[in-house]
Amino acid sequence: MSIEFCKKIDLPKIHDPRGNLTFIEGCNHIPFNIQRVYYLYDVPGGAERGGHAHKELHQLIIAMSGSFDVILDDGRAKKRIQLNRSYNGLYVCPMMWRELDNFSSGAVCMVLASNCYDESDYYRDYNQFIQAVDSSKL
Ligand code: TYD
């Protein structure tokens, strides 16, 4: 899996003087079906989240409010992406180390995921992640 697969996706936006509306349909606007939604909020200043990779999980990360940065690392290249719009999502493919930092005050990070929570799907150790990436190249 390459970092090039991870892209910002423009989500549909219905403009309305009463307030805008965005919607997401699994397998239509994003390349997976949605099995789980979770969100990070009340993030204290200077905190970092993430710090892991997933073996199989696909995710879409959205700044529902405020802003934060996502740092992606596929074991070869790294990229820092700022999210600050509720109508943009960052698609993160499997086997991608991710860290989230630089949270603004009041930021809310919503994540759509392709599967239910499964601890065995995580790499939480960066060296183990790199070993897995290297062995997949053999
Ligand atoms: P984790 O994925 O490590 O969060 P982050 O990457 O944002 O730092 O999850 C933190 C804790 O929450 C961990 O104990 C697992 C638990 N958790 C669930 O029980 N269900 C979930 O869907 C998620 C995402 C986490």
C-alpha cells in the first residue's frame, strides 16, 4: 500500500441559506462500506493521537469542527495533511502509519471505518510495522 492511495475526498455539499449539508454513502463517495463511526473531541492542546497502523482497515478522517494535521507514513514516504473542512475527508488505506496532532481548540475528528473495532488489526509498534512493510516487498 502506497501513500499515493491516501487522498483528500471532496464530499457532496448541499448549499443552503439555512445551513449547508454534507452526506456520505459507503461504497459510493468513499471506497469502502461503513461498519463503524468514532470521534475524538475535547482534545487538550498539544495532544497527539494515532501512532499506529491497521492491517486491513480502511478509514475516512474528517475534521467535523476546527482543524488538525494527519501525518501519514507508508514506511517509505511521509506526508502531513491539514484537515479543516467538514466537507473534506482524508481516505487512509490499510498499512499506513498515522499520527494526528496540531488540534485546534474545539476540534472534532470523526472517523468512518470499514470494520468493527479489532485490536488484532493494529500495529502499535513502529518497528513491527516497518518489518511487515519490508517483508511484503520481498
Ligand atoms: P486508539 O485507536 O488507540 O486511539 P487513537 O489512535 O486515537 O489514539 O484507541 C484508544 C482506545 O479506545 C483503545 O483502548 C481502544 C479503544 N477503542 C475502542 O474500544 N473502540 C474503537 O472503535 C476505537 C477506535 C478505540
